Amino acid sequence: MGFLKQDTPVIDFAEWSKGTRAQKIIPMARHWAETGFGTPVALHLFYVVKIGLYILGGWLIALSTKGIDGFTDVATWWTEPIVFEKVVLYTMLFEVVGLGCGFGPLNNRFFPPLGSILYWLRPKTIRLPPWPGRIPLTRGDTRTPIDVLLYGALLILLVVALCSDGTGPVLPGAHVGVLPMWQIWAVLGVLAVLGLRDKVIFLAARGEVYGSFTVAFLFAGYGVDLIIAAKLVCMVIWLGAATSKLNQHFPFVISTMMSNNPVLRPKFIKRAFFEHFPDDLRPGRPSRFMAHFSTLIEGGVPLALFFSHGGWPTYVAAFVMLCFHFGILSAIPMGVPLEWNVFMMFCVVTLFVGHADIGLSDLTSPLPVVLFAVVAGTVVIGNLFPRKVSFLPGMRYYAGNWDTSLWCIKPSADAKIAENIVAIASMPAAQLEKFYGSKEAAQIPMYMGYAFRAFNTHGRALFTLAHRAMAGQNEDDYTLTDGERIVSTAIGWNFGDGHMSNEQLVAALQERCHFEPGEVRIVMLDAQPIHRQTQQYRLVDAATGEFESGYVKVGDMVSRQPWADDVPVYDVTGRRD
């Protein structure tokens, strides 16, 4: 990696261009295994600075509260419940504006580095309601002035809360009251209405995390129930994420992440995470060990943290969890959930160390248990029926198991999208051409993106199914684009969730662009239910609808190399063009 220059594969471009897609991916995959995306050091430092500014912002917001004093005198105020409340709401604001997950070049956002607020304050952009046929007043896919006002109201309410002093009850052991209850109700109410009008905003606000904590704030009038409820939400996050990683996909995530790790720079270390570089790029023994060991930590240590109630067991468990999240943070993973990991480290310290003596025996109402049941129940449903629940509320974080899509787009369709949708960012190929200077130069990062997708198990299925999606057409007429990139352009926020690039988005784009049959073909691959070893797929033509469905076996994907595009398909139904 250079400080300012990306480390790209050295290839004979003319000769490389003659190969098939699978053949073109091979040198990219081998390069990725040694260097990752080749991200310049300066870009990693940019994200480190952003983390620092996030921490400084939260610090200053806490100090702006009456009764919280001393920039360096943290020991006097770090356990105050109002500080935790403000950090939660501050992080929700940080995320819903677009500065957190999915920000910048490591999420393939170049011009501009964020969408979110630039889209959601703009009428006529696309919105995706979760249940338009069931919830009154949520039909349609066009953002209206009412939607803009609701989003603006959420931002204002969050800012007002961050600028407020504690006026609510003073919890046992605290010295400063909590935020006014009306502010908590108002934030939750607006977030709920927004989420029913547009699921993307709810997901971008990380409603499953910060929304759940905000619900816990409603229990401030019940002694220490607020603290207990917050602890239980943390437990669901950790245990849910650990449970979702009990699959065959997760070692592939580890090997891919370690290749892109800016701290582990020597190439021989990166190669060790693969079975036998350069010919067998399946996860090697270190990747499998790290996958299983980290899952054990995430699923076991929080239990010790929750039930130890102080002393050296709490300190040891807290230290392990801090190291766990710092390990993720230092890898600066694609998608960049950086501030979320900082927040979870803050939770470890302020909730489980600062309030170690508070446990289930201190409950004064059943409300925290009810909240736990709702959040945990969502995780269970999300793992059993992943097509119904986004991987975020299903807490399948970086488990390698989420809905994905691959869009096969002709140049004519690309032009229609650019012309007919209200967007801030241009189409992915255009962004790459602008950033890298030419169409030819943009081919390299495009295929590096293919290699990244192919290193994950579902990539092998996506590229196999792409052939079936384009059957009867000339494949050279299409550009293959990750569904996540389409989402980035069309709706302004993306974070690895194929639920945002499914038939609902296809219908919204078709309404605006009027694609001809064959102009846009989409591969949609569902996540794996935790109790099955298969993944369902659908092939969709944007103009005519679904024309094939079936399933692939996880075992077939994990046994193949990243460049493979020959995964068997089963139970094929539907017409073929």
C-alpha cells in the first residue's frame, strides 16, 4: 500500500481483457489475498481521524450538560445515565445523517462520500416502505414533502435532546437527572413513522441498536430498569451476532477482512489466511480458527460480563470485549461500521463496568424483559426467515450471510437510470471512470470489487447465476453491477443489505425508467436460513418480472474457488428466455 496511491494489480491489460469474467477475476483475487483492496494509507488515516472527531463530538456533547463538568475529570461523570442517553442519540444522529456506516470510498462512495441527508431532505427521491400494502398511508415509492418534514423533524429532535439538560428522575447512584421523557417519546414516534414510510431511514439510523436503547430510556421512572434494559439490549446484540456466525460462511469473511487489514501489512501473513496461496484461496486454518474463536468470545464473554457483577471477573471480561471490538475497528472493514464498534466499547465500560453491581435481581418492572423478548425475537425470526427480516435487525452482522443481488445492465438502461431518477450520485461505473480517469482504468477497481464479492461464498453463486440471467442475450452487452451499488445511487444509503435491492426497488426504477425486456436482468440471492444448508434465488427481468427461481447449496459454494462460476442449481422453476 502506498501513502497516497492505491496498490493495484500489475497485469497485461490487453491480454487480460481477452479473458472471460472468471479468468479476469483470478489475478484480482490473488492480488486481493496479498494486499486487499490496496487502499492508500492516507485513506485509512482519514477514517481514523473521523473516529477521533466522533469521539470528541460525543465528549463535548456530554460536557455541555448541566452538572457534567471537567474535560479530563471523566471519573466524575462517565457513569451518569444522561451521558449514556446523549451518546446513544448522538450516534443515531451521526448514522442517520450518513457519517457512519457506509460512508466514503471504503463503501465505494466517491462523489459525494455520503448520500443519506442529501437524499432524504429532497422530495421525489425514492423511498421504500416496508409494508405498503398493510400499513395505511405508506403506499407509494416517491418521497413527498411530508417525508422530508418527518426526516427534518427527527434531526431537530435529536439536536434538541443533545442540547438539553437533565430534568427527569435522578436514578439511584446518579447525580444528574435524565432527559425529558417527551423528547424520548418524540424521537421514537418520529423514527417509527419514518420507518413505516421508508425502511431505509430506519435501517440507516440503526434502529435495531440505537432505537432499542432509546426504548430503554422510557424506563427511567422505574429505578435502575433503564440500565438493566440497556444491558439486555447489548446482550442481544452480542449473542445474536454470535449465533448468526454459526455457519460455513464466516471463515470466508475473516480471510477477506484480514487481507484488507491495514495493520497486518506483511504479505506472508495475509497469505497464511488462505488454504494454499495462490491456487487455493479458500479460508486456511488461521481463518477458520479466528472465526470459531471470535464467535466463542462474542457468544460467551458477554455472559460473564452480565452475570459477574464486579470484581476481577468483570474486569477480565470487559478487557476481552474491548480487545474484541478494537480488533474489528483496527481492520477498518469494508462498509466501515467504525463508530458502532467505538459505541459498543463505550457500552462495555459505562454499563457493565460502571454499573457492574446492577443486575436482574434489581428489576422493579417486567419492561426490560419485554424489550429483550421483542429484540431477541426479531433476531430469531431473522435467522429462521432471513428473506423477511433485514440482516441488521436480524443481527447477522458480518456473518457472510445476507441477501445479495447482482444487476446485469445494458448501457441504454444505465442512461435511463441516470436520466430519470432523482439522485445525488451517478451510477457506479460513471463514478469509477471519473475517479480513475478512464473507462479502461476503471476496469481494474471494478474487477477488484468482483473479487471481493467472490471471496464471500455468495459471490460464487451470483456469478454463476449471472450466466443464467443473461441467457439468450449477448453477455458482452451488459455491465455487472453489485446491487449495493445500485442502491447507493438510487436511494442514497447502502450497507450490504439485499432487502433494499429486491423487487420493490426494481418496480420503483421500472416505473421511472420504462426498461425494455432484456435491458436489466437481476440475480437475487436470499440469505441462508440458520436451519438449512440452501439459499433460494430468483432471476428477474425489470420489464417482465421473475422468470426463474431455484436454490443453491452452501456446500457447493464453500468448496469452490472465488473465480468459480459453475455452482450447481436445484429445483429450477419458471420460464426461461
